[in-house]
Amino acid sequence: MYKIVVKFNLNRTFSISNKDEMCAEPAEGIFSFTQQGQTHPICYPKDDFHSSQSSRASRSPRNRKVTKFDRAKKTLLEGKELKNPDPSLFPDLTESLKTDYENLMKSGKVKDSQKVYNAFKKSIEIEKNLQAYQKVNEIQEDILNRLNSAKQEKKNMEKTIKNTERNMGIYFEREEEELIQKQDDEFEQFNESWESEKKQRNYNKTSEQLRLLRTQADKLLLNKQYQESAICEKKANELEMMEMMQKNNEMNYDYSNSLQKLREKHAKEQKVLKGRQKMRRTEFISIKNSELKKIDSKIAKIEVEYQKSNEPYFINRIRKSFELTSSKDEQNKETPRARVYRNVGKKDIIVAEFNEIPLPPLRPEERIYKATMLRKSATITPRRMSSNY
């Protein structure tokens, strides 16, 4: 007969083996049995004991690691407010509470189910709020992306405007330089034309009277009429001097008029160029202001939209839209229209009813009478109607 004595520390789990080996070294769990007045210890090595203890402790529900899901579920079941809820817990947390509520209702535990039902409703409300906030965050992120895009568009536009203005100034300066060079070339050609022999020959022609005086002086000299020839020569010289002064004045006058006309032409060309450049610059400034006004208005609208998205009524509106959408989805799941319309007015088909086709009774007399009347009515010509009818 054996008497087993077990010595163990509290809050520790040990296992008993059928081995009756003696313990050569100290152990955590000590078991002994008494035989004929002698006590024989039975022990396990520390390694076996700790491995057994850790394996059992890991399987024990008391030492199981509590997760965020369990803490959140416990908080809702206790009726407390869930602070900073994790969106990753939903909708699994709501489905878990719904399953617990249905199981309690099936088992008849109405009082316990009421607490679970309240937690379930609170979880639904939290889930809707999280969905609304998530939707608001998505909307705000989209608004910020559009705002950044609009601001970047404005920066690119301002950069393009700056480059265009610089290029326009360079182009206008080039146009002015080309015009000045063109006018200088025309002025040089003008001077060359007036200094040419062809142009001066037009003003070097002698008059008919001067030619007659020169001819007469030569003839008188041949006739040895020296005194008359000298008088005639003197008159010819005086007339030539007077004609030279006259032609010189005429040439200077024509030159001045031509030069004035050329200058007026150049001034008009410069004025036209300045006007055209001013018109282009004014048109560009108008387009620039219009485009900048559009982009500024766009940015202002997006900023107002972002400010409105931070207001409480916007979040409530998003939440109401989610509630309407979810209620419509639930109604469609419960009573789908297509299914209702297909089920209305249906009747099971009995194939035996179509095996025989019902025919009208055979009445040869009536059929012959109808055929005869039809033939007679076809042979009778229509009576001519009188004017007094």
C-alpha cells in the first residue's frame, strides 16, 4: 500500500508521472510516496517542469493575451464610452456583438441580451461615425489635392507669363531695331539718289535763251564783231549765273520736300509699330489678368469648400447620407423589386391541360349558310344613290 504525498507551491501546475525514479538533483515539483514507513521522493527536472508549466499556461484562458478587439468589446459591454476607436476593429466588432445578441436571444437570456443589444447599437453608431469621418477625410484629401493642383497651376501660369513678357519685350526691341535699320538704309539710299549725276543732271539743264545768247556770241565773234560779241557774252554769263542760282534753290527745295516726306513716312512707321506693340501688350495683359482671376477664383472656391468640410454640419450631412444609403441597401436586401415583380401573378403550369386542344362544335348548316350569304353579298352591285337621298 502506497501513500502519496504531494508538495507544491501555490499558483503552480504540476503533473504526476508513474515513474518511481529517485531525484538526484533539486526540482521544482516534488512528489513522494511512503512504503513500509520509508518516504521515497519523486521529482521532475526543472526543464521538464518549466516546459510543462509554460505549455499549460499558454493554453490557460486566464493568461491569454488581451487584444484591442477584446478591450473595445468589453468597454462597449460595460456601457462605457469608447475613446479613440480603431477603424480596423469595424465591422468585425459590430458583427461579433450581433452574433452574441442573437445567440443570447436564442438561448432565452433576455436580460443579458439587452446589454449586448445596447453595445451593438453603440457599435453601429461608432461605425457610422467612423465611416463619416473617413469619408470626410477622403473628401478633404481630394479637396487638398485639388487645392495644391490649382496652386501649382497658378505657379506654372505665373512662370509662363513671366517668360512670355520677357520674350515679348525682346521681340518688340528686335522689331524696333529692324525698323530703325530699315529707315537708315532708306535714308542712305535717298542721299545717294540726290547726290547722283542723274539726279543733278535734271537741275543742270540750260535754258533756250541762254543757248541762243551763247550761239549769237560765237557767231559775232566769227564775224569779227568783237564788241557785240562781248556784250552778248556778258549777258549770257549773267543769265547763266541767275539760272544756276535758280536751279540750286529749286534743287534744295525739292530735296527738303522729299526729305520731309521721308521723315514723315518713318515717323508714321514708328507710330504704327508702337501702336501695334501697345495693342499686343494690352491684349496680353487682359488675357493675363483674366486667367489669373480665374485661377484665383478657383483657389478661393476650393478654400471655402475646405473650410466648409471642417464644419460640424458637413459631417452630419455625410453621416445622414450614409444612413440613407444603408437603409436603402437593407430595404433592397429584404424586398428586392425584381423578385417581387417576378413572383406577382404567377401560376404553376399543368402540362396535362395542354395535351388536348378545345375545338368549337361542328355545325355544318350554319357554316354553309354563312358562306352562301357571303357569296350573294359579293355578287350584288351597289345601288346608285339619288341626289335627294
